[in-house]
Amino acid sequence: MKKLIALFAMTLVLACGQNTTTDRSYLPESVGSINALQVVAPPEIWSGAVGDSIRSWFAAPTPGLPQMEPIFSLSHLAPEHFTDFARSSRLILSLSLADQDTSGLKTNAFAQPQLMAVAQGRTQESLIAMVHTQKTQWIAQMKAFELKERQRRTQISPKIPEGLAQDFGIEFQMPSAYRTAASSKDYHWLRKDLVSSGTTNILIYTAPLSMIPPQAEYPGQYIRHIRDAVGARLLPVEDDSRFITDTTYVPEVSMEVIQGREAIVSRGIWTLSDAFMGGPYLNMAIKDTVNEQYLIVEGFSYAPSMAKRDLQFELESIIRTIKFVEAPEK
């Protein structure tokens, strides 16, 4: 009976998720915390090998954090409870056994905005294998979906920092709670005070192209040198300490194209040279061949005893709104 209920719920999901020209403006607004993933699956699937695999993939540690925090915060719901308001979650992963192996991504099936990953398998083994082949793509698309949601929330009360176009030829949008902590023609330091304690921060400055050899096989390894030589000198810190890179953590580095420009994106841990303080950072070094420099935009958090995944996610959502603009006449 449970298998029939699961199959019926899954069939309904697949039917509702098909791309059609039907007007879906009547759909309710989706709900859920940022990076919260609701898993719809029969209890015997969730408590077995399938559930173990899902937890190991979708709740794996988030890169670039000083403590273990999952990529997504998972919650489980049995198919018979997947009704009414429960179907309004923004991110959903639906799993079940069926007569054939099928999988796919559906948007706005029961609410909007909403992204639902659906997988049906003939056996638990085939279900695991199918999700395994899709997990990298699904996680990336879910993260991109959540990034847009975080940016949409910023639009409720947005702010464009002053002076960035003048000094760096860029602009981006951030929540109005941020303020300029310090600035000059060489750097801008933007900051938001957290309700409990601590801050989230964005630091913008430039570094010469020569700091990364043009033929470097692993250009990301030079980001530490830029941070410690240039960024540490600019950020004001008390008691002659320096804002440097923690050498006990190996940063995660990737190459991207941001607004049509090559960029080195790294995630690691910052620390102070002679104090027991630290936290995560996201550093984007964007190549500017015209001015022969790297534009460094870094988001970092100082939040003792707090979870930092979503703090860093907000910073990333801000930085990724960056636009290159023509600097006004000085």
C-alpha cells in the first residue's frame, strides 16, 4: 500500500512538473530557509542505503568553512504527508520506487519559485546509481537557484555602495544593513553588524597582474600571497596584527568567467597574525588586462560561535551581482 501511495505521489509530481504553457500565476509563494532541502521519500527508503547516500552527498561538508556545516539542511517527509502547505517548499528532492528508472528537474510544480529533483528507481540500488550520476548537476543547480532567491531577498531593501564606480569601475547590490567601514582610492571595506555578535564584510582592492605569473600552472596558489601582501596591509586591524591566510587549511580554488572576465575563485580561512581570531573567506580575483591588474573582491565573516554557511552565502550572492561600469569623471 505504501508503495502505491509513493507511486501515486510521484506520478502527480511528474505530471505537475511538466513544462507547459498553462498559466501558473495562481501558485502560492514558496517557503523555506536558504539552503533547506526537503526530501520526500518512503521511510523505508530514507532509513536505508538510499537515505545514507543522499545524506552523504547533499549534506556533505560545505567547502571553505572552519567547522562542518552541510551543503543543504535536510528534512524528511513521507509521501502521504506531501500535501497542501507541505508542497510549498522551495527546494524538494523526491525519491520513490517504480516500474522504471526515471529522473528529472521540475520548476514551479506546486509553488513559485520552486525547484524539484525527482528520481524513481526499480530497486534501491538503481535509485542510488541514478541519483549518483545526477548529484553534481543537481547540487549545482540547487545552489544557483538558492543564490537567486538570496538576491531576490536583497531586492526588498537594496543598497548600491557609493564610490565603487569612481574608484574601481564596478557596482553591486547589497542589503541596506551594510555600511562603509573605511574607504580610500585604494580599497573599500563594507560591513554589516550581526544581531548577536560579529560581522560580515566585503573588501575590495586591486593587485598587479605580475603577482601571478602568466604561465602559472596553478594560479590559485598565488592568491594567498596577494591576500597576505596586499590585503593584509589595507585592512585596519588593532594592535599591529595582520589579516592573513590560515595555512592549516587548503583553500578550494576554481577558475570562472565573471562578467566576461577570467577570475580565480577561492574559499579558505582567514586569521590574524598574533590573535586567536579567524573565519571563512570567499576571494574573487578578476583579471583586468586593460589596467594590468586583478580586481580583488573578498567576502569574509567574523561570527564566533555562529553557523557561517549562510553568512558566506549571502556575501557570495552580493558579490555575484557585480557589474563593470564606466567610472564617472573625477
